[in-house]
Amino acid sequence: TRMPAQAMILPGALAVQAVTPDNRLSNSLNFTVRPAPQITSIDPSSSRQDSPAITMTVNGANFLASSVVTFNGVNLPTTFVDAGRLTVQVNATLLETAGSAQVVVVNPIGSRSNAASFGIASSLVLSAINPSNVDAAGPEFVMTLSGSAFQAGASVTIGGTSVPATFVSGNQLTARVPASVIAQPGSFEVVVTNPNGQRSNPVTFVVRAAPRITSVNPNVL
């Protein structure tokens, strides 16, 4: 016998009876619909990209000994602590890509919890640029970029324009900024991209309007 989904929307006890071909009813037995699992928090709720495996605690309600935690749809080794807490191992391979992952608890009959968001922060960080501002229409110059997780072959863009970059170390790059990039005043985002496609946070670079003299007084001697 198939139990229709609409019969299991709300938790509680359902009376189950059999009906014979001549419409006689059997005795009834109770079928229990358990409440769906709920997640109230996860700890930790974030990690850095490419970090080693972590142990996560999932807090909530209506967990079962056979509940399974999924991480972006991947089943994780799950340990039942009690009806309000589970612990899981999150493999390092699941932390390789920056972004947001969805953590969900699934009970044996397929009831699913709400999703909790787990943040994976990029390990590639651009913390500072020097200089951070120049006057418009100036000459070509070299910018120093400081941060972490830079790789050999990393590229640099300023306002979306690629500029020649030199790898110094995992914490430093230099970039040659042509005069054409600073021809006009404005604010531009500086971004580092590693060869594997990983992008840093942007840092603002300001090109100031060059000073102008409008008049001198007196203008003769």
C-alpha cells in the first residue's frame, strides 16, 4: 500500500485500516508521522577555502539515530548525539571552492530539514595596494600588491584592464601600471586572479583629477 504524501504533511498518529472487497473494515493500527528535522544552528558556520577537514556540530530538533547530514547534497559521516545535536566530518575536498554550501538533515523516511548556510571564504586575499591613489595623466608606475595565497602566474586587473604582473612571493606581487590606465580620474577595482581561476576580493584604487591652475594674480611684473 502506498501512503499518499498529503496524508503525512502534519506530524501525528494516523489510523490505518484495511477494506475488504465487500467493504468490511479491519481493526485499526496507528501509523506515526514524525515531525521533520529542524536545524537551528551549525558550528562552525564558515571556513577558509582549502582548509583541512573540519568537525561540524549541527544543532536543532527532531533528529534520529539514523539521521544523515548532507553538505551541498553530499552525505557526510554523521554521529548522533541526541535529538537536538549531530556531529559530522566535512572532508577537505568539500572546502576547495569558495562560496556558500547548504547543510541539510535528512531523516530515514526522506523528511528533510531547513537548509543552513555554510560560508567558504576565499583563501586568496588582497589586503593592500601601494600606491592606493595617484594623479590622473601621470606617468607609468609600479604598484605593489600585498595579501595572501598569491600563486606564480597570478594576473592583476585594474578596473577590468589587465596589467603586467610579477610574482614576488605568496604574499606579494608587483604590477606595472601603464599611463593609459590612469589617463582619466575615477575609482577602480584592483583584483588578483590565480592561474586556477580563484579571484581575490577587490581593493579600490583612486585616480585623482590632476591639479589645474586657472589664473595667477598678478600675471605680470
